[in-house]
Amino acid sequence: MARKKNYLNNRDLYDQIVLSKEQDKLTPDAERMLILLAERAINRMRYLNEDDRLDCLQFAILDLLKYWKNFNPKYTNAFAYFTEIAKRGYAKGWNKIHPTKYKGTVSISGGNPD
């Protein structure tokens, strides 16, 4: 039985990120890999509203493209590192779309914030 090939190889991603850090600019291949990672990782989550899913995906892609330079090449598991950034991006997007900080509270002026 043949092994199923992963959609994204950790070594390829690592090499592209290291090359990008050397050039101080994200390579087109690295950019495609980060976007692919975000698009695939979100499939493990469920959203009732497709617009919410797309918004959270955009937050994750933005974070990946924004914070890729923070990757430390001494850490060889680039896939896990960037998957975590994407997951935090999804959460950031969800919390922005659906803030719960003041849900069920009443403001000092007596109005309901909802």
C-alpha cells in the first residue's frame, strides 16, 4: 500500500522560510505554502456561517504573512510553528467577529451594549 503524500512537506516549508529570511523577503513559494497551510488547517474547524470561516481564514493568513520573520531556524519544525500561528489567527478573527467581553452586562449609562 502506497503512503499518501502530505499536501505540504515540512522540509520544503523550512527551506523556503530560511531562504526568505536570508533575502529579508518572503519568497513566492513560501507565500503559497503559508496560504495553503492556512487554507487546509481551517478545514479541521467547523463554522456555521461561511462568512465567519472566510473572515477567520483571512485573519490567519494575515498573521502568517505578518509574523513569518519571527521564525527561529534553530527550530526545524516549521510546519508546527506556522500551524500554531494560523490557529491563533483563526481565534483572533473569531474573537473580533464575536466579542463576548461585555455580553450580558449593562453600561453605567444604563444602556445595553448589545
